[in-house]
Amino acid sequence: MRILLIDDSTTMRRIQKTQINGLGITDVIEAGDGEEGLKKLEQSMPIDLIMLDWNMPVMDGLTFLKKVRTMDAYKDVKIIMCTSESEKTRVVEALKAGANNYLVKPFTPEALKEKLGI
């Protein structure tokens, strides 16, 4: 499994990458915002899963999500929003925009494993 991890916090990316590696997944590509994430997605296909933060500079996660969901080349890429945005309206908004799942930070390795379906 190849994962693209998009989060503006290097600390959060490190924590999430450690959790992902702990599940036996070592092919992780990182990006610091949605714009960089789009470039990495383009350069690194095939990507199986994108773990996406909501609040980021340059291009936020929801904008990234909506943009990616308009592109046929990425229609099969699963996207999990991983964010501190926990209001029900925000969760619904992300799911309607095309997110496959939603994780509220901070999350446990067990919750991540469940969302990944492994």
C-alpha cells in the first residue's frame, strides 16, 4: 500500500507516519499543504490512499479534496480526512465532497487500522 500523507505540521506527519509504519506500511510520501500534495500525487501514482488534513496554508484539505475528486485519474484513490475538525457538519461536508472516511486527531493506531481496513 502506498500512502500520501498531507499535513502542514511536520510533527503530526511524523506521528502519523510512525503509526502507519507500525502497521507494516512503509511506502509513505509526505506533503506540507494541498498544493504540494497535488504535485506529489501527480508524480507518485499509483497512490492507494491519501491521509488529508483540513486546515493548511496555500491550499486547505477541503479544496484539495474537491479538486482531486474532479479528476478521473484519481477517482479510485481513497481519501481519509485526518483533522481536528470534529463538528458533525464538517464531517458531513467532507464526506459529501468525496472523502471515503474521516478520522479526528489525535487518533489511536487502532482507529487508523480500522479506517484502513487492515
